Amino acid sequence: MDWEYSDKTKQLFMDAVHGRPGTHLGEIENPDGMGEHGSIACGDAMRFTFRVKRHPSDPTQDIITEAKYLTFGCTSAIAASEALCSIIEQGEYTPISALSIQNSDIVEYLGGLPEQKIHCSVMGAEALEAAVFNWAQRRGVDLEALGIDLQGRDTEEGRMVCKCFSLTEPYILRKIKELNLRTIPQITNAIKAGGACSSCHHVPGGLQDLLDRAWQGESTAAASDTPAAPVFPLVSLEAPPPAEFSPYQFSKKVEKVVEEFVRPSLKLDGGDIEIVDIKGMIVYCRLQGACAHCSGASRTLKKMVERILRERVDERIRVIEV
């Protein structure tokens, strides 16, 4: 499906991918701070690096002068990464003051994001936190003494709630509070939890239980005006392709997207993909090369291949491994 992006989001994306002056796609050599968030298996990943002008006596007064990113993801992920770098450079932030930048600031800078793409702005804010923690280690800054606790936040240990995206109970609870998430669709839009198989939505100890615990009995389902994410119904093998495509046109569209957006990413890791068959909205695929023997093959098909096909062809598509 086609997402309704703002003109600024589309412009930032186009400027970045064409490497136009003033953009930030790339990586700083020997950076003062480096942080990562996400994973390619989950569909989005970002590496954020920055350089500072060092203060001669007080490292907490270092000023970030340059920021860059390497992002694997969609239009909004790249545009959100551009926005983060621009905000930081234009604001002459110290690494510590940069922590005040929230995902809502990134969304505002972009002129808004589709509700289902809010997680792209969260990814940037998380990568920034990781980079600041890395800078503090390099510069000998005691963040804990300053009342800042970033260590291990991205990989908090605890009971696994969303197995599809490897998200734990402490992490989800923290993000519910930080981002004021009040419904399961809002959680999915913000951090992807529950966005794949949906099995963690209403099971004991699942997302709804965490919402109830976080807000202590408040009416979470009605506490926000934020629209819900679309629900993807189960599709039978006989389901027809979209009305605007004939079966042949639909198949060619799927093949084109796989060729242009999926195969190049897999080949970077020595892998490849074969489309075995297409029946209705079901795309049967087989991973090849290095990816065929990877323990995360099934995750790659569901979280990367299926996500791209849903986004660029039709949101009802299901990818089945054969």
C-alpha cells in the first residue's frame, strides 16, 4: 500500500538516497559516539554515529558538530534518521542535552508520520541513547552520577513477551510509560511488539496485561484518540489479488519488488530468494545461498520479505516458506 507521507518526509528521503549536499547518510570514521538499534531480521536497523567538539576541561560540555547514520528500512526510517541528525546539528546539542530529543520531536520535524510508522522515529531516539552511552564511556563521564541510566536499556533482561521481535517485559513496560502508549495498536506502531503473529496480545502476561499494569486499571482501550493500526485478516489461498491488478500483473508486481528491494539486501549476506508460486495473496518463497541455512530464515521471510511486500504491493500479502 502507499503510505501518506508529508512532503518533507519524501524530500528528506530522496535527498538522502541521492547523496545530496547537507544530508547525513553514511558513517563517521572514528566517531566519538556510536549506537545501534533494531535488527535487519525485524525489518529496520540503524547505526548512529556522531563527532563532538571537545571541551578542554569538562566533557559534559562537548558539542555535537556532526552526525551520520546507516539505516536499513523504509522511507520513513531513512527520513526519520535524517531528521534526527538535522535536529542535533542545528541545535548545537551536547550529548547529554541531546537526550532530551524525543521521537515526537522527530515526527514533528517531518510534518507527521503515518501511525503505523511511528516506530521509525522511536528507532532513532533509541540509537541516539546508545550512542550517548558509548560517548560517555569513551570520555569517562559518569552518567549515573548525573542521574542518567542508559546502560542495558535496549536489551533489558526479563521475561520474553513478544518472541517475534525479542522484546522483554521490562523494555515494553518502560516504553509504554515513556511514550504514553494506551492500546495494543499503539504499542505495535511504536515498538513493533505484537505486530507479527499477534499471539502476545491477550495471553496472560501479554501486551494487554502490561497495559493494565502500567496504567493500574485505567481504561486503556479508550484513553487515547490515536487511531488503531489496521488489522490484517487471515487470507485464504483462493483470495483474489487487488482489483486493480490481474493475477498476472499482481505476480509481476511482486517479482519486481522482490528483485529491486529484497534480493539486493539478501545478497549482501551471501543469500538469495526464489519465488516458488503465487496463489491469490499468498506468496510461496524459498531462501537460497547463505540465508537458506540461517537459523533466522523463517524470521527473515516474515519480518523482512513479507513486510516489504505488504508495504509496496498490498498489505494483505502473506509469505509462506517452502
